[in-house]
Amino acid sequence: MKTLLKGITAILPDGAGFKTEICDICITDDTITKIGNSDGFTPDKTVDGKNRLVCAGLVNAHTHSYMSLFRNSADDLMFHEWLFGRIMPMEDKLTQDDLYWGTCLACLEMIKTGTTAFLDMNICREAVTRAISESGLKAAISRGLVGNGRNDEGGIARIEDTIYDYKTYGDNKRLKFMMGPHAIYTTDREYLELVMEKAAEYGMDINIHLSESVKEIEDCKKEHGCSPVEYLDDMGMFKFHTVAAHCVQLSDSDIKLLADRGVWAATNPISNAKLGNGFARIPDMIKAGVNLCIGTDSAASNNTLNMFSDMSFLALAHKGNTRTADIVSASEVLKMATENGAKALGLENTGVLKEGARADLFIMDLNSPSLQPLNNPVAAMCYSASGYEVESLMVDGEFLMENRVTEMDEERIYFECNKAMKRIDG
Ligand SMILES: [Zn+2]
């Protein structure tokens, strides 16, 4: 299949930043084969690029897709009350079908707002992975692992869920699987060591929540005499390619450790603000050279999976917080949300529009008041786009949405999710 984006405004890489050009983009099967002019290219399909913009697909580096079911059902609560008092009791009532439909809703929202890949942490075997697999999106999937000791039956079963999904869906080239120890406060050291052994055995990366709340830090200091970052480093976790979600409460030495070890910190600015956890030290982390990417967290604490909202909030929160307008630039934020996210997930050759890269991208309709006049397309992505200007979205050269129409049964997804929540929390 050959697709041509003809005369389209493209956001292309340019050194550490971006440049914008009107050009032709030639796509053969899953790969961008040429950017410039399309002389000699004979497409099966041509997209007229007039008044359209193309950008590398966004990568949501931390979410829990099934929790889209809980959107707007646990608000204005502090983190621990939110998680243990509200979310976990609802999770206990979830069926496999609920998990499937909640994940479908998440995938639909991400497709409609420009996200081509995401890092998921879920609570089950199969149902979530099946929904993601059917959506056509790229994902790194981790089953949330909670356990104590090496002989904890529940803890072992959760690891087996990860391996089951890896073996069952391993042929799907858009999916990869990670070991997902939930956090240091829902596991003990022995269990984390078991998880690392399994990660090594199956060649998997690690996805964990880290240093999210003040309570987590205080408890860790009491119990282990060090910070959560030091605790994980001491047991050797950062020898693995690790994506650490949140990283809100960090000391100077924590920041240095994350930078030295090459840990990917997935910041979740809206979720952290909403749950009263504060703001990550992003400007200090940028300065120290920490690998940074952006996640929405779940729709139960955001309350959307729209990366455009988090991109904007990330830049604005730190400008406001530090009273420094150039502390985090639009270009830095867009890079975190695209190229860096793809690297964090360990996805091959994506996150950037260049020849030889995978065709993972979204196309926006520039006939939108929020994008006019198009004085600076990169600033537009960070500060003025709502996300719903996304008209079409492509993964591996395949359209998952074209002119706002997806292959998904949207009406059924809304019906099933509402039905489930009536039963769970009606
Ligand atoms: Zn999370």
C-alpha cells in the first residue's frame, strides 16, 4: 500500500528542535519512504494536504486504560483516599467485560486526540491486551504487579498474567510487554527481586510508579532509611530499561541518580496536580539530563487521556511555578510527547517524521479557529490545539481514523461503559 500526503504542512525534526515545511510525504506500507517531493511515486491513495498539518503521533507514557470507566467518579480527593478509599473498591467489582470495554473507550479517546502509542498498566490477564490489540494502536503493556515475598500466590499469579499475555499476543508487532511492579508500597523487596528475575528471563523492560506522594517518601525513609529512588537503585532495578511514572517528590541526589542510570521519568502533570501530589521538578530534571516523557495517567485522575491537555499544562505549570516564561519551551514539550515517549516505550524507529521511520502520525485540520493563523505550528501543538482538531491518525501506515471516522463501534463502547458503571457504582 502506497499513501501520499500531498503538499502538507509537516512538523519535522531539526537538530534538537523542530522545523515546519510544506512538502509531500510518501508512505510505502508501514514506512515513510520519502519527504520532499513525490516525483516518481505512484500512490494507491492521496491525501490532499492543503490546510492540513501532519505531526509524529503522540506517545502517552503512562496510563491505565481500563480506568477510563471511572472518569469523573473519584474527584476532589487526596491521593491515598482516592486510591484506597474509592478506586480499589470499584476495581474489585470489575468483570473481564468491563475491563475490555473500558480499554476500548481509552483507545478510542487516544485515537481521536492524536496518540499513536501508549504505556499501559492494567490489572488482569488478557481482556485489556485484547482490546488494545484490536484497536491497532501501539502499546507497551504491563500487568500491575502487587505482592509480598517469593511465595505469594497472588503475586505469582500476576506475574503469570504478564507472561500469558506476552506469549498469547507476542506475534502482534505493535505490542510489547513489560514487567509492571505497581509501586514500592504495594510490594516488598523479595517480590521486587522475583519480578526482576522474571524481567531478565523474558527480556522485558520495567514500568513502575515512583515517588508519587509525600507519604510514599516518608514511609520509605521510615522503613528502609532511604528515598524510593535510592531503594530501587540499591536493589539493581535501574540496570533494566525502566520507565518510572510520576517522580514528583525527588531530592537533588534522586535527580542525579535517575540521570546517571538513564531511567525514563514519565511525568503526569495534571494527575499529580489533581490528586494534590504537587509538581515534579521538571526544570531541574531537564537541567540534570533526566530522560523525560509525558503520561496522562488514567481518566480517573486527569480526567482525560488527551495528551494535548497535559502538554499545555506541563509547560504552563512550570512557567507559573518558577515565574520564568522560558523554563520549559513548546519545542521541549513536543519532543517529550513524541520522540522521547517512543524511546521510553522502546518502540522501534518511531516518534519522529523522517525518511525510514514508521508512519505513526496524525493529521490535523487547519480550518480550525484554534489553529489560525498558523504562525508557529509547534507552539500551536503545545498551547492552542485542543486535540479534537485531529482529523486522521495512522499507525504503521494504516489509518485508524480517517476524517474523524474510526473502525471502532463507538456507540456500543459508550453503551457498555455506562452499563458497567451503573452496576459498579450506580
Ligand atoms: Zn499510574
